[in-house]
Amino acid sequence: MLKLLVCVSGGGTNLQAILDAIDAGRISGARVEYVISNNAGAYALQRARENGIEAICLSPRDFESREAFNDAFVEKVKALAPDLIVLAGFLVAVPQALVEAFPNRIINIHPSLIPSFCGVGYYGLRVHEAALARGVRVTGATVHFVDGGMDTGPIILQKAVEVRPEDTAKSLQRRVMEEAEWQILPRAIDLIANGRVSVEEGKVRIK
Ligand code: GAR
């Protein structure tokens, strides 16, 4: 049974999608053991508690420096010893030491088709604002492994979503979640939990 640590910053609808997929048997061989948030007010922490999952808050605000926060974060995660770390709307740059300690064992959901609208400054609603400003006809979501860069790691799954003429950033964000994120994130976890994902020469292979 793969022990999951899910890291969240906000509402936690992707966390909910993972929990629902486990309940429905769409994810087998994995369970959410811990949820960590950088934000004490994150609704995701409440979702975790309601589901009997250990919910932990580690906020950069409670530390003297970013370095001190990073050290505490890495130490905590190492102590929890998860098999897979899932960044599900975690809007904090993951410390390099964590990436080194968990190579190809950290995955992230990003609300665009990488390499479009990703990297520094592209998170949450901003991604959809940028997609609308560029006038793309198709956007979507990507699940990828986390490497040393920002949204640069090997891509596991992607799903496209059509942009409608009447879309606002909010309506597009919602549809990308419903039609793409809540499907491909649980699917990627199921594939990994069942030993079907490998990384070869920087690219993902799915058996
Ligand atoms: C999701 O849309 C996720 O893709 C995005 O934050 C939202 C979190 O929603 N992540 C990023 O932008 C990462 N760069 P949720 O808390 O309801 O799951």
C-alpha cells in the first residue's frame, strides 16, 4: 500500500478528487496518510480531518527565514516517510533538498498544458487569465514529476479542455478542474501505485 502525503494550499478540491477516487476504487494500492498545508486556514486541512487523515500546518510565516522553513519542511516530510508526495495545489516552491531526497517520488498537478503557461508566476487563476489573454482555443492540465525546476519535470499525463468564447478565468478554471485535473491526478496516482510508471532518459513510460 503506497503511503501518500498530499500537500495543499487552498480549497483542496484535488485532494477531494483523490479521496473520492480511492473510495470508488479508481485508485488502488494507495492511501492518503498525511496532508500538509502552508496555510492554516486552508479548507483542505478540514477535508483531511473530516476524513480521519493527519492534517499538518507548516507555514513560512512561523519561521525566521525561508531557509529555516525549508529545513523544517524537509525534516518533517522525511520523518513522515511517505512513498509518494502529491502537490495538489501547493503554492510553495518545493525545497531542492526535498527533490533530492525523493527523486521521481513527487508529483504535481498544473492547470495548463505544459509547456504553455507554466513556470515562475503561473499558478492558480493567473494561469487561466494568461490563457485567455493569449486567446488559446485549447488549454488543459498536466501531471508531472517534480525535478529541480519550476514545472519542468517529466510529464505523466495531460488532458485538453476547450476554451469557450464566453469563458472567464473563473469559469475556465472550474472546467479545467472538472474535466481534466480531477481525472488525471487520481489516474496518475493509480498508475504509479500499480507500478506502471517509469522514467527513462527524462521521459515517462507507462506500461
Ligand atoms: C488547482 O487548479 C491546481 O492545478 C493549481 O491550484 C489549484 C488548487 O485547487 N495549482 C497550481 O497552479 C500549481 N502551479 P484545489 O486546492 O481546489 O485543489
